Amino acid sequence: MKLSDNDQNQVVNIVNTIIEASEHFLELTKEKKYTESLYIFSSIIEGITVVQNIINTDDQLKDNLNTYQYKITDCIKSISSTLEKNELIKVTETLQFVFLPTLRSWKKELLASLPNIKPNENITIGVYENTMNPIDAYPDKRIEALVNEAQKSNINIFFFASKDVDLNNKQIHADFFENNQRKKSIFPFPDVIHNIFPKSIYQQSLVERKLRKQIPFTSFVFGDKFNLPKTLVKNRKFAELLAPFKVVNEEYIIHNFLRDNDKAVIKPIRGARGENIYFVQKKGDRYRVTERKNTVIMNKENFSNLIQEKILPNNYIVQKYINARTKNDEPFDFRAHMQKNGEGKWQITKIYPRTGSSNSIQIDLIKGGKLRNTEEFLIHEFGEKEGKDLDNKMKKLAMDLSFHIDKLHGLAIDEMGLDIAIDVNKRFWLHEANIGPQTFAHENERAANVVAYSKYLAKNRIFHTNQYNDRNLLKNQFNSTNSKLEYLKSDEKLKIGILGKPDEIDNFVLSTAYIAKYEDVYLFYFSPNDVDYEEMLIRGKFYENSSWVEKVVSYPDVIYDRLKSTNKNNNIYEEFQNIPIMNEIYDSYLNSQDIYEHLASANLLEDYLLPFRKITKAKELISFIDQYIETTVEPITKSTSKHPYYIEKLKALEYLVIENGNEEIYNKLTLEHLLKELLKNNQYFVTKKRAYHNDNKFLKVQLIKGLNNDWEIVNIYPVIIPEPSNGIEFASDFNSALKLTSVDSGKLEKELKDVSTKVSETLNSKYEHLSELELYFYLDSNHQLKISKVNLNQLNTDYNELHVAKKVLECAKSINNRKIKTHNKETQTLL
């Protein structure tokens, strides 16, 4: 057998997809859908051609399956001929009685001929979620139903998150149930993964993307409340079911929509469970707004405030309200829960009506109890004849919609919830389709299909995908498979990557590249868009012969981070979780309150710190301002979007407030109101403002850990920071900056070094991965040194770039050496 294990698996996967597509082809011909039949038949031929080309590379396999090649070719010719004549009845007969049986026999013979494809009767299902164990994310009844159904089917089932996966040893430290007790154990990789809360490729973790290459996954995303309707309209079919809507990115869109439709629904594009949905009815200059069971009558100003505060900051659509109400004037719709079964075919798991209160236009979610019968509900509302007719039409519509939406998404969807309405004219509408619908009242039925479909995927080794799992979704992302760039020749030299924004190569990066040549290490610059996540390669920029040259390079040994993103859900940081990032920023590094408190705990530094306090109440803050007169109020967590407030008490009941360069006078009452608003959504702390007439001058000290992991002072220099600064500062000469003072520059420099060393040692005990430190000092009115600001792993590299670059490279070498020592120690322990 010449075929590798991967080739064997690929052949079986494609054949399974061909059979599944042919079954759908049969359904289309039965419904006389000629154009769609042509499209899917073309895809089937392409799949068969790929399989046959792979089979032909192995003489023994080719001989074993030669008969089927002729049979399948004859079928294709027959179907092509009858399709050209638009004789769909004959095509249906050929598919049902000749083509599909031949494909199934072909698959059976293929499986028997492939030595490494063995039927696996002892199926294991792994239930997975990225950030938390599904047992903790799902309702207890859903977990219980899955476990019970797996036991009935003689299938093993366990539950895990990304952190539980050992990719190197192909093991998972997962949770399982034994005698109704939750336990932990180590398992080999499962045969199939049922992934709850599925995500697009851009949101998937590194672990998930790697697992998807080896194990079939059950669940895939499809379009949200904006993209799915857009896809349906583009493909025309079922577009008439959609209620008109607009994406809300300006306030006037809602007002214009309500001018043409007196009732509307405003709902989040990616919302779920009926949350944050507003039903609006306009009557003259008044707006009746209902959210859940709360109804408020608003004037235009209040309604405008709602739009500005709740709607515009988020992604919302405004949609026409469909008037579907019962005889008792209750709003109603139907939820069709659709799933694929153990044969990979769609079925209705449950379809049931939902109603709301007669004084509301919002439908209540089902949270438990017995579900009402759809047919009985429709007969009650529309009479026996029309009720039964509508029931049959709705069930057929639910099946047809599921097939169609699935087809538009690569035949990869495993379940969906369809929200269908019938208006006063008995017209059907599709409110929305969503993944993972709630199933409080029928968990057992749902679990039966989840387990059966998972088993179907596992036994047939079917690897699905769709456009939301396509790497092309990663827009502008480097794809090494299409690249003609030169590959860096690998050797034992240290590779350092500087991570930053695209095209932000400055003097510091150039200086680092220059010194790297003399230090005999590889250094390259890259941005998140330069990473090929699939192949684990980077399009790096190397400085060669006085110019930057792009090459393809493997992941670096150490990364210097200039991107400075604190979003740890950012794929780039998760991708490099096993690579040391020498100046990575953690959330705790931005918490000014914690930093000050830790420094205050060191008795040797108390004379250098200004009085400060964490604030929880406005009155506490005013009391602090009254005591210290001039104060600075800033967010506990540093942020570029939130500016500090400088507040000075002028008179007994008068205060000056400066924010981002804007000055305003407040009395005590209005100041208290301002502070209450500030404290509503954010945490702040207050410090005494430095009492010196030259407020914008600072003495800056920069420290980096060196080759021996000891702190080294890299630079000491004065800076001038304009107000508002917007991150801008101007460096000046140390001695000239002190000419106008009576301070001894030599004595001051020594004190700066001593205090900076104490600060670095104090912080080093708390912040494990700290490698850079930047301190801002100033001289108070008594020429006493005070600490104004502390930055952790946020070094400004615009001054003395060559010297800073040399120290950064030394720090990177030190980190890499420690990594190697740790690895060697772990290896020795294992041996």
C-alpha cells in the first residue's frame, strides 16, 4: 500500500462527502430543482475525480476497485445525458436504484482495501469548549442527558477545555462521570469532538485548530442575524421569508425606519436567548419601548438617549415587526429545533409554539415544563382544516430551510433553531436561524441525535468544513503555501522576532537588527498578519545589505512585543503561548493601584511616594481633595481611552477640574455628581498632585534585565511632557535640565539609581515575568525626589536606541538560556 495514513483518511472522507452530496442530489431531483441539481452534480463529479486520481497512484488499490470505476463512469454519463434533456424523473431513478447503491458498495470495498482504516466500534466522544469545561458551561440536565445517552449507546464520553489538551502526547486530562460522580482522568484523543458554542476560524484557539486537523468536529457556525439574511437574499431562495431590516450605525436609520413602520424590533446582530431586544411602537411624539417584560413610554429625547447609550455602541439591526397574534391577542411564533441524526440526515427534533403576554409584543422564552403540541395550537387558532394544512406546510418549510441553509454552509451544520412566524394573512416569516438552540424541555431527544450524529462522523471519519472555517476568512493573513518567498535556512542560531504593527519599523528596530548581526543572532520584524497559523510559519522582515528583505521563517525562540495588546483573546498571543515574550503585558501590569500599594509595602520607599487612595465613593474622593487641595484622579487600570482628571480646590465650595486639557469650574454638588458618574462604570484612585511650578518636567529612569537576569539601568534622562500629552514627550540633557535648580546633579543621579534599584527589586518579587521598568520622577518644591509614574514592560525606545537595543538583545539571550536550562532539567527528570 503506497497511500499514507493521511491519504487513506482523505479518500474515505471525500467518498463520505460524495455519498452525502448524492443523497441531497436525489432530494433536489425529486423536487424538480434543475439548476441546483446541476450545481451539486458538478461538485460530485469533481469529488469522484479527486478520489480516482488518488486511487490510481496505488496499483493494488486500482485493481481492486477497477470494476467500480467503470460502473460509476457509466452512471455519470447516463445522469449527464438525462440531465441535459431535463428528464429529472429518469435522473431520480438512476440515482436511487443505481448510482447511490454503487457508491455505497464502492465505499465498502474501499474500506476493506485500506489497511489503516478499521471500523471502530468503541467510539469515544469528547465534548469540548475552549475556555471552560462544558460541564460547567452547560445546564446540568443537558450534561446528564448526554452522559445517559452515551451509556445507552455503549459510547465513551468525556468533557474538556483547551487547557486540558496535551498536543505533543495526544492526550487529554478530561472530566467524566462514573456512578453519577464527576471524576478526572487522562484519555487518548477521542474519535469525534462535539464542540459546544462553535466559533469561526478567526476566534478558534490554537488547540482547536490543531485538533480539527486530526479529529472530526460536529459543529460549525453559520451566518448571524445580518450575514445569514444577506446570504439567503444573494441566493434568492427563501429570501421572501425575511422581514425587512436595516443595520443601525446612525440614529436617523431607526427614526426613518419607524416613519415607514410604526412598529419595529431592534435587536443585536449576535444576540441570543432574547436578550437586549427592544420592541418599539411609535405614536406621535411618543415611543412605547418594551424590553423583556418592562415597558416604558419615552419622549423623543429619552428615546434618543437609549439609542445613543445602548444601540449605537453595539451592533444592532432594526427590523419590521411581524404581526402574529393569537385569538387572545398574544404574540406567538414557533421554534423548530432541527438536528442531523445517525445517518447524517436532517430531522425535526422538536417543533413547538411560543407565546407572550397580551399586553406585550415580546414572546416569552421556554424555560421548562411541557411543550405545547404544534398541530393542536394551529387547529385552535385557525380551525381544523387550515390548522393541519399550516402544520404540514411549516414542517416541510423547516426541513427545506435546514437543507438549504446547510447547503449554503458546506453541508457542515449539525443543528439549528428556526424561529418561524405566521402572520394574520397566514404568511410564513423567518425571524432568525441560530446555532445551539435552547432545549430545556427536550434534552433527552436532543442528546440522542448529538450522540448518534457524533457516532456517524466518527465511524465514517467525516471531516466537515465550511466558509467560516476557511483560512481565507483570515483576511490579509499570510499564506505560506502560496508564497514564493525564500525560506530562512535553519541552524542553531537564536531567532528573535519583534512583533509590532505593519510597517512600523523605526530607528529602534533598525538598531536592534544592526546589533543582532554582530551578536550572531537572527532578528526579524513581523506583524500579526504575517503569521501563517496553519503551517506555523512567519513572513519575517530581515535587514540585509542596508534594506529589509522578506523571508519565510519558523516561529522565533524569543519575542519582543511592540504590539502591546492587552487583549489576551487575541489569537497572536495564544498562538505564541509556548514562546517567551520578554516584555509581555499582563492585566496586573496595568493596575496602578496595585503597583502603588506594593511599593508602599516596602518601607524604604515610603518617602518617595505621594499620598494615594483607592476610591469607591464620591464623598471619599471629595474629602481627599479637600485635604490635599491639588489631586490627580486616574483609572486604576491604565487606558489610552480614559484620561486622568486634575482636580484642584479653589475656594470652600469651588473646584477646578481639568480633563484632557479642558478646564471647568464645579461647585461641591456638581462635582459630586460628576464623580458618581465616573465611579459607575470604572474604578479610580486618587493621588496628591505634585506640588512644583514646573509640572511638565520629569526625570526618567529605564531599566532592563541583563544577561544574568539582574536589573541594569539603561538610561537616565529628563523629559518634558506637554499637557495633554497624547503619549508625546521630549527628551533633554540631564545636566542642562538641572541648571536652574540648586540640586547637585551627581548626588541626584546617585539617588535616582539607588531608588530605581529598590523599586525594581520590590516589584520583581510580585511580577514574575517583568523584564522592563520605566520610572518617572520629579522634584517637589523642596527639591525632594518623588515617584510620579511606573510603567511595567512598556519601555519607550525612542531615546539612545543603540544602547537600548543592545540591552534588549542581552535580555532575550538570558530568557532563552533559562528556557533551555529548564527544558534540559525537565528532560533529565523524565529520564
